[in-house]
Amino acid sequence: MIQIFGTNKSFDCKSAQRFFKERRIPFQFIDLKEKEMSRGEFESVMDCISRRAGSRSEAVEIMTDKKSRDYSMIAYLDESEKADKLFENQTLLKLPVCRNGKTEATVGMQQDIWEKWK
């Protein structure tokens, strides 16, 4: 089953939900304001993004919302600390975070990749 992590106020999260509804693909929406990702879920997403990006530090860059008002909390940290800080402050994640099982995940609007998920 597909999981969408995001917030109810995010336009992109609503668009992601609409994308899957229109294609009758079942999904579960998890509001990060009510329940954050577990360490296992976060690591699973990080691993998927790392494989596509080439490295863990590149994955952190892709997953971080640089437009967030809290971005300064993470911007100047050492590379080794950024992933932990991102996990601790999930408001810094680029939304939506979509996960298809434990092998596929995306951050942000990625309809071209979602099209391949069934």
C-alpha cells in the first residue's frame, strides 16, 4: 500500500492524494502534524532516495525543504548531522513524502514515478 506523509494544509499533499484517488490506487495519508514518521519509515525513505541520488548526503539535500522557515536549523550543520536533524524536525521535509512499500519512495511531486506504481 502507498503511504503519503504530509500535512492537510499542503497543496502538494492534496494534489498527491487526488492523483492516487483519480487512478483508484489505494493509499494511506499520514498527517505529520499528528504522527511523525518512525525511525524505520524515515530510514526506508532515506535509503530509497539515496539509491536514486547516489549518496546519503545528496538524499538529505533532496529531502530538505529549503523554503521552510526553519531551514536555518539545518543549513549550516555538518553533513553527518543533517539526517538526524531532519528526522528530529520533520517539518523540514519536502512534501509530500510518498512511499510504496519499503523499496520505493519519493519526495515532492513526482507523478512520473507514481505512474509506474500500481
